[in-house]
Amino acid sequence: MSANEEKPWVKIAIATIGIIGTIGTSLVANEVFWKQFSNHSPEAASKATPSDLKTQDATVAKTTPNDLKAQDFNAQRRALIDFTKLADEFDRLPNKEERIKADRVIRQVAKSLTLNDIQPYSRESRRWGHRASAGTAIAGLLAASPALVEQEYDRLIEIITYNLRDPISYVRYRYLTVLEENPKLAQHFRRELLDLSEKDSNPRVKEKAQRTVKRLF
């Protein structure tokens, strides 16, 4: 056998080493890939397939109810803080235009409140701004959640009865707004509405009572 001619076992050894090298290279590449994937690199995220995204959405969906509860609680807490500030300032507002603006904001804020949040302000005897703001908040709350008229009917009747007798016309006017927008509640106050439409000392209150009465008869 010549010196340049390789023995068969040498050829087999060389081939085996080549195969092992190829496998080793593949394993190293795979290890690098999985490390990148486990670290959530931006490159891996950008290459996520629709199937990957569906899996992520399904995972998020499983935790959504708790997240929503927390969000609702935080929204209610912020709304109550905002409402309290508006109610505290209401009787200090300098003119009709400012009060109308405040009413609009209160109606929006009230969508995240509950009747339990509002009721204490509706019976606040020292600050008519609290009572007036509560009337506007109840109107906003019922506009957003009409089912509350049935669910909280007795409590609403009690609150409105108390405030239709308020000596401050700003307060009476806002509880008339609640009745004007909710005929089922207004039906209970036919006698009071007739009295207000004929005898109230404030022209705007009298006019609103008259409009509400016309819708009932």
C-alpha cells in the first residue's frame, strides 16, 4: 500500500468526526436560539406568528375579569374624588354659565359612581351645592344605567321627595331634571309637580315643572 493511500479505518474515522462536528454546530445554534426566545428579545417578539399572538390573547383573556374589577374600583374612586371636589365648589360658582359647565362634568363623572356614593350628598343640609350636585349626579347615573330606576325605586323616591322641598331653587331645579328624564319616577310626583308648576317662586323651576307635567298628561 502506498504512503498516499489511506486505510479504510482512517476514512471511517474522518467521516465520523465530520458528522459529530455538524451535530455539535447544530446543537450550539439551537441553544443560542432558545436562550434568545426565553429572554423575549425584541427580534423574537417581532417574528411572532399569528398562532403565537392567539395564544397570548387567550392567556390575557383568562386574567381579564380581575383586571377589570381593579380598573372599575380605581375608576369609581377617582370619580368620587372628582365629584366631591365639584360638589364642594358648586355653591361658590359665580354665574349660571359656570354652573351649567359644572353640571355637564358631574353628569359624566356620575357614570362611574353608585347611588351609595351620591346619597350622602343629597341629604347634606349645610351645603346646598352638595344637594344640587347630587341631583345632577343622580340624573347622570340614571341616564347611564336606566335599570336603576327599577332596582333603586324606593330609595330614589325618598331622595327626590326630600329635595323637591328644598328652600334653594337650584336644588329643586336639578331634582326636577331627574323627573323630567325619568317618567316612571315622575308619575309618583304628579301632585308635587302640579304644585311646583303653579306656585313655585322661581320662574325656571316653575317652567321645568310645567314641561314635566305636560309629558305626563
